[in-house]
Amino acid sequence: MSFDPLTPTSFLRRSALVYRDRPAVVDGDLDWSYLELWERSGRLAGLLRAAGVGGGDRVAALGSNSQLMLLAHHGVPLAGAILVPMNVRLSAVELAYIVRHSGARVLLCDRELSALGAEIAAATGISLLTEDEVEAGLPDSPAFENPVADERLPLSINYTSGTTGRPKGVVYHHRGAYLQSLAMAFHLGLRADSVLLWIVPMFHCHGWCLTWGATAAGSLHVCQRQVDAGEIWRLIRERGVSHAAAAPTVLTAIAAHPDAVADPMRRPIRIATGGSPPSPTLLARMAELNVDITHAYGLTETFGPVMLCDWHPEWDRLDGQTRAKLKARQGVGNVIAEQPRIVDEDGVDVPADGETSGELVLRGNDVMLGYFEDPEASAAAQLEGWFRTGDVGVMHPDNYVELRDRSKDVIISGGENIASVEVEQAIASFPGVLEVAVVAAPDERWGERPVAFVTVAPGGEIDPPAVVAHVREQIAPFKAPREVLVVDDLPRTATGKIQKYVLRQQLWGDQERRIGA
Amino acid sequence: MSFDPLTPTSFLRRSALVYRDRPAVVDGDLDWSYLELWERSGRLAGLLRAAGVGGGDRVAALGSNSQLMLLAHHGVPLAGAILVPMNVRLSAVELAYIVRHSGARVLLCDRELSALGAEIAAATGISLLTEDEVEAGLPDSPAFENPVADERLPLSINYTSGTTGRPKGVVYHHRGAYLQSLAMAFHLGLRADSVLLWIVPMFHCHGWCLTWGATAAGSLHVCQRQVDAGEIWRLIRERGVSHAAAAPTVLTAIAAHPDAVADPMRRPIRIATGGSPPSPTLLARMAELNVDITHAYGLTETFGPVMLCDWHPEWDRLDGQTRAKLKARQGVGNVIAEQPRIVDEDGVDVPADGETSGELVLRGNDVMLGYFEDPEASAAAQLEGWFRTGDVGVMHPDNYVELRDRSKDVIISGGENIASVEVEQAIASFPGVLEVAVVAAPDERWGERPVAFVTVAPGGEIDPPAVVAHVREQIAPFKAPREVLVVDDLPRTATGKIQKYVLRQQLWGDQERRIGA
């Protein structure tokens, strides 16, 4: 009577009883209660069973932030199967690779993506179930079994967006997703009266496990199939949004939108962000809009936000610049995570001096099982039982981690390391800069030198030499770029991360770049 | 790298890093940061190790809500040992029984309880370490090992307060305490700026696991060695208390105290209560005082609050009587609990009609491993893998449980069941009634009949026939007591529960009472 396996579907089972008739999902005109979400999830499980899906089989899902994706997050595990959420911005060839590599038997796809789904099905032979087919085919009798006998078994396979090379399949387990979901609900303060606006894609680390975490809290999921700043402001007004999670690039667009007005009558909004540190300018603008930013950090390999900049109440009394500096740190392990370490090449902790940099390593219940059918990559990813993130940072004396860069984004100029993030923050504080990416360019004399790509805020104007002068006032001159290139757009992954390797390619061409790690 | 055992000491380990210099504990003049609490816990572990305590050994603790008790909650498991918290209101003979039964090797005790500790030590031969001896003996080098290789191993043994018979040792496991602590922090909304006033004893289900739950959130523990309503109001004013947990009898005393004034400048306080449903009168009074009551339910066997009356935001708009009626329900399983069932004698679920009564049964990760060295009692406590609570209640159509009575407190009169709680609530609404307990008296004609014991609110006056008339207007006349006995005090357990068996003894004397269960 003492032990039941931890599985994230148990949260929906509970919410269907406790919050029965309360709203669970809105997606356009669609409006489901928690009981409906639960029953439909069970019926999806029944449909999958009828389609021959058995225990441990993989079910791929190709969807944006739609009802179908939310349903798949519960219905697939309830059928005893393993969910493979796929990035909707990948090409048909890449998606077919994932379908084949994961060995998925059924492909669920959004209405809007039916043509792409059909193309993948034709290429791979997988059974396709479009959103309309699911809706029409749901059986009357749901399949509500306990989805897992052992909480350490795989729950899902999340393919990394793969800035280079073949995508790798990150295997999540039930136990980790359960605990991470609780941690997200706890840290974001999700409750039964919370309204979560879906911005971060559900196919990306299961939307930081909020697919289950917000369900645990009995919050309302507000779906959004196309992320659009105007639409976000409409949903905030009309649905009383209280929470969201989004990349800083999306936040920048939200803050810059003409509908972004401070409304004292609106409830405060808490938005978790990650991927890159929110700039002081963005934080200040968001505070004006009554939006509180939680800076989090995670990877596909860590069920999303394994760390967050856990905020001390006293810090509210500091000035804006100091607050922004503290908030730019990735921080500490979340409440269920092991505490992060920064180690040198021999795996020894660097001093917690805020200066000595090393690699961030992680372990604990919210670290993946490994890469699917890739023992070599799985082995290479760990160091004495710790997962190597490939991110470079420092440990501050107060035990908060601040990342300086991805290993491969560090610019090595004249033997000195330049953290691209540091240069970017200096440039971001220049008036009129909307976004910035700093990457290494080849340099005959120094080996590498920093080059900045910037986009301009609406109505703004940028004079590159003035930017360079501005940067040299703030950080060591050798770190300042001599070239500041104004561009219309920065290349991005599906989750909104800037693809620096694309920018580097422009600068390096065929030339080979030698990097340490 | 994926799995680490769940153990509640990991929360302090995290908080010592994350909230390092933030306040963790105040106890009189004593004031510790989270780092200090962690280091002292590790040093207590070192002291215990030096005293010969090894893995799996039991360490008894005799303390009120003191720094020593909080320290023991972390230091004992950090030494790999099993904590046995003891009820300070038990007699030396009863305490010696627990020491012997648990096989404890060391007894920690509060300064104020040193004489009692010495008496137990003399009787049992256990090594005594008083609060002062601990303070003087703490070694310089702490023992900070991972306290448990398997999260399913015993963490503590909690002896039931035992209204009758020998106390039974309820064995808690690390996994359950970890999950229950997270659930408490989540449901009570504990955060780093929360201030928890200790009212529920730490020796009672580890203070509903708040010893670890509030630590997980980085909240401040405000100790209170003697529960006193005036002192509670002083600590609320001076320490900015935001949270507490207490029996309704304590809440009644808080509400009736002359210092109980509504102060719009004070932060709102959330108090979790359980043991018996808060009366509508109490809830209304608490709302005036800006205190929000969370009604919870639990047993020693379930790590404390396994259920709570999870509040729907819409219910705030209902009238006071309806709100109180909804809040009187024990509710639903907490976020980590399995959902409760109400079953008939054959273990079959009764209809969810709010009328058909049955026994509450529970299972899940926050159910005990069993009774220590008592396989017979352990076996008797379960029914097909579910723990039998011995509590009688109904399942409402919205899946919320409402308990009607303890099996043994049901009054069977003329073949009809009378729930003592229902009669008590009718009497509690009579002006001037402070507290009430209704028990069965022997009756020649009906077998049993209800008799009420009431205490009078300060400045109030009670006319027993008027009470009887008042009750007959509200509930079926056969349920109304003919006798209403005004008394100065009601007998209580150490945790504030009214001891109905003491009252029944007064009425039954040597006469044997036959009850069903």
C-alpha cells in the first residue's frame, strides 16, 4: 500500500477528479473541462491500442501548441506507449529520420500539418492519424490503465533540435517527468486559478514539463498554434493569463508590440524564460508591464529547466542594474534537482569565485536516461556519473551559477577567452538594439575576433561605430567587436534560439575552425 | 546520472546552498541561517556517529517545537539513523515503553525536559543527550553523507498517541517524506519569503512534514516551545508570520484571545488545520482576522495531511454558510497522494452520492511501511493493498470526501447511526458555545443515546435546554442530545484532539460498549 510508481499522467487523473468541471484547455473555440481532457486522453489511449500500439511502442506527434499535443502527452503514456514529440519546423527529410530512428508506429499530427504528416507517412510507412481522424476515431471506451510498472522506464524520446549533425533522441523516464512537473508547478507558483499561455513549444522538452506541471496544479492551458505577439496580448486580455514560458527573443517581441501597455487592472504575469539571459533593458520593460521574469536554464537532456535563478526577497530592494545582473545568472538547481557543479577539465570543482570558468555538469532525477540507441553518444555525455552540458560558466561565491557561453561559442582571441554572452549584454544596453548575436570570425593575427550581428528595434536607428565605442566603455577593449553588422533578422531554431553556427558559417566559409572542447 | 534516492534531507542541503545566509530558524533569542542549520545538522550527525550510532539505529527525540527538534529532523537521518520523535505529554512509563520498543540507542531531549529525559534514561539505560550537551558536544567536523541508499528504507518511527492500548510505531520511509514535504510546500504556497509559526508539534507526523517542507521552500521556521495564544499573536506581529498549522481547538483559542484584532497592514496568514472540521463560526471569525484556513486531513499512518479540501476559486463567491459547508469536507488526495476511496464492508466503493457512508481507505507513496515489529497490526490495517483509516464518511458527487465520524465515535441509537460530528456542528452554532464533544451514553431503550459536553466562550452563558431546542431545529430530532453538560475543559491528547474515550468512560463506567467495527 506504500509505493506507487511516479508517472506524470497521475496528475491529470487527480485533476479530473478534483477539478472535474473546471476549465482545462482552450484552443480557439474548443473548451474542455478537466474531466473531458482526462476522458479524451483515455479514449486516445483506446484508439492507439486499437491501432495496434502496445507497451513500449513509440508514438510520434507532430503538432504545435494544440489540443492534440496536450492530449498526446497524456493519452500516449496511458496506452503504455512512448511519446516522440517532433519539432514542426524540421524538414520532411529530418522528420522521416526521427520516425525511422525512433521506430515509431503511429504518427499523430495537427490539422494544419496534415500535408507534412502525409509526406512523412509516405516516406516511412508509418500509420498517420491526423487531428480530424483522431477526433472522428476516438472510441467510446477509454483505456485507463496505470501506464507504467516501473517509474524508471522510458516515457518519451525528445530529439534535440540539432544545431549540427543528426538529431539525438533524449530518453525521458516517468520518475523524472513527474518530479520535474512538480518542481515547475512549485517554482512558478501555478495554482487552480492560474492561466498558462502556451508559448514555449510542447514539442520542446514537453514545454518544460508544463504539459503535466500545469495540469497538476489544475491550471487552465491556453493553447496558441502560431506564436504571435499581437495574439499573445489579446489572449492575456481576454483569458486573464497569469503564467507563460518563452525564449527571450519572444519576450522581446512581446515587449516591443504596440499592444504592450501597462494595465494596472490586469493580474500580474509570471513568465519563465531561458536559452539566453534576459537583458537589463528587457527586464526593466517587463517590470513596467507588470510582468515578472523567472530566469531558468535547462537542456533537452534535463527535462527542461533543471536550474533557475531562485530569487531572494531582499533582492527586490536593489537597484535595477544590480537586480538585472543577479537575474542574468542561471542560478541553482530547482527544488528536485541535484545542485549543479562547475568543473575543470579533470572534473574537479573550480573555486566559487565568480571568475574561474569551467564546464557545467549535472546529475539527478531530472537527467535523461541516455540517447536512444546511441550508447557512444550517451557515454560521451557523462563524466563520472555527471552529465556534461557543454556550457561554460562560473560559480559565484553565493553558489549561483552564471554561464558565460556554450563551449563552442567561446571566442578565443590572442589566447584569451571572450564569452560571447558578455559582449552581447554590453551591446544590448545600447539604445535602439533589439537583438544581438556575437560570434567568432577568423582573424589572421589573433586567431579569432568577435563580430556582432544586431537587429534594430522598431523606430530605432544604429550607428555601428557608436556601438563599438559604447562597448569599449563597458568591457575590456580586446573583447569589443570591430565589426557590428546590422541585419533584418537573426537565424533561429524552432524554439527561438539564435543559430550562431549559421552566422559563423557566413564568416568562416570553408575555413576550418579549431576549438578546444 | 539519472537517479538519486529521494530523501527529505536533500531539501536542507539545497537550501543551505541557495538561501545560505537567509534566516532559517528562530527559537527565542537563537537565530540561525540556512547554512548554520545545515552545518549544525551535519555536526549533530557527527556527534551521533561518535556516540556509536550507526546505519539503521534508532535515535529518540523528546522535544517540543525547539531548535533541537528541527536539528534532529535533519541530523539523525544524515547520520544514517532512524528518528523516533516522542510525544512530550506522555508519562515516563509510556516514554520508556517507546524507547524499549523502538530499541533506540540515544535519546535527545530539550533543556526543559532534561529531568524527564533522565528518568527515562535511568529506566531504560538509553544514552541521554540533552540540548545543552548537544550544544557543547557538537564536533567541528560534520558528517554529510547521503543518508540513504534506498529511498524505501525507514526514515523514522512515529508512535501513535494511542487513545487506547499500547502505542504503535508507524514506520515512515524517505521517499514518502520527500514527496509529502513537496506536497505540503506546494499546497500551502510556502516560499522563500514565508514565515512558518510552529504550532502543530514536530513530534506529531514531523509537524505534517513541514520540518522538511518549509525547509524545501527556504521559509523561516519560528519555533514556539509552549503553545500560547498570546505568544502566537506576539510572534505574528513581530515576526511577520505567514503560515501555520494547528488543530481547530488551538485556532479557537487564537480567535478568542483579546489580542486577536484585524490589522489590514499585516500580511494574510494561511493556517492549515485538521483533526476535526473547522466550524462555520470559526471560519467566519478567521476571515475577519485575515486568516485563510486550509482544511486538511491525515493520520500518523499517512505522513500527516494525505488529503485536503482543495479550494476552487469559484467557491469564494458563495455565501459564508455554503463556503463553510464546502470547507468542512476533508476533500481529496493531495497532489502526490493516490485518490481516497470510501468503501463498504466488502471493500466495494459506495456510491458518490454524499449520503451512503463507508470507511475511508488510502494508498500511495505517503502511506506508512507498516507498524514497527507488529506484523499482526500491520496486516489488520490493510484491505487489499489499501490502508483502513477507521474513519467513516461519504463521497460527494464532486469526488470530495466528507468524514462523518471515527468508526468508534458513531452513536448507534435505535439502530440508526448518528454521526457525532454532525451533532457537534449543530451545537457549535449556538451562541456562547466555545467547544463541544458529543459521545454515546448507554441507553436502556435505544442502546445508545448522544450526550454533549460543552465549554463556554469567555463572557458567554449557556442554557442547556435552549441548546437542545436549537439543535432540534437543525437536524433530525432523534440525533439531538437530551443532555448537554457544561464543563470547564475537555480532555485532550498532546496534539489537541479531544479524547472522546475519556468522556465515554465517565458515562459508561464498567458497562461494556459493543460496537460494530
